[in-house]
Amino acid sequence: MPRSGRSVSNGQESGERAKKSENRQSGGIMRILIVWESGEVRAELDDTPTARKIIEALPYESRASTWGDEVYFSLPVVTTLEENAHDVVDPGTVCFWVEGSSLAIPFGPTPASRGDECRLVTKVNIVGTIVGDPKELASIRDGDPVRVEAVSHEL
């Protein structure tokens, strides 16, 4: 899916690049905002190769998919599995699904889970954590438009 369909002037592009740079310089923690029609959540991303690629790809608009209590949506990021890749994570862990080029955020059990665990379909790169209650993601429905953007100020 194209970034957003709107044109961005050179001044706006420079401003966005400056915000990304400022975001990366804030103690190694990068912050993002995920917005959909009925809500939003913020997340802190760790300083990992995949997280840096995600920040560089923002802002980006996509369409959400759900799989049990997991939300995922495509991002224009190509990467490989990192050493800390896992398939079982805590609720609210911000993950990058390499095979699907998607941000994946479980907030409860998925069809692959055993019991109450958050099990993803494959190993994923761990890139950060939702700030606040990850159950806010439960209001996202399949096909909902989702926008992800870098945030340069405190959450």
C-alpha cells in the first residue's frame, strides 16, 4: 500500500527527517503512535536494527488484520530475523513479522497459543512495548485503516 497518497513538500520531508533524528537521539528509545478510527496506542521501540528501519519508513498508512488477540499490518520494511527473535511474547510486545513484512502486536491469545500465552505464527523480531493497556487494540477490526507515525516528544 502506498505511504499515504498525499504529496509531501521538501520542507515537510526535511521536518519529518529531523523529527526521526530527534526521536532516535532520545536516550536510545524511539516512540511511535498507532492510530485507527476508534483509538490509538503509543509504543516505545528499543534501539534495534529492525526498529530503526521501522522509524525510517514512517509515517505509513496500512490496513489492519487480526488473528485472535493479535493485530498486524504491513510496513514497507525488509529485514532478517535478529538474535532475540521469539514466537511467544508478553501481551503488548511490539513485534516485526519478517515473513509478512508486518508490525504484529499481540494483546492476548492467538489461534496458535497454548493456554493464555501470546504465541505468534512464527518467530518475530522484538522491537518494543505498548505504553499503557495493550487491550486497547481489541477495538481494531480487520480492514480498519491504521496509521503509524514517529513521535518525538514524551509519551
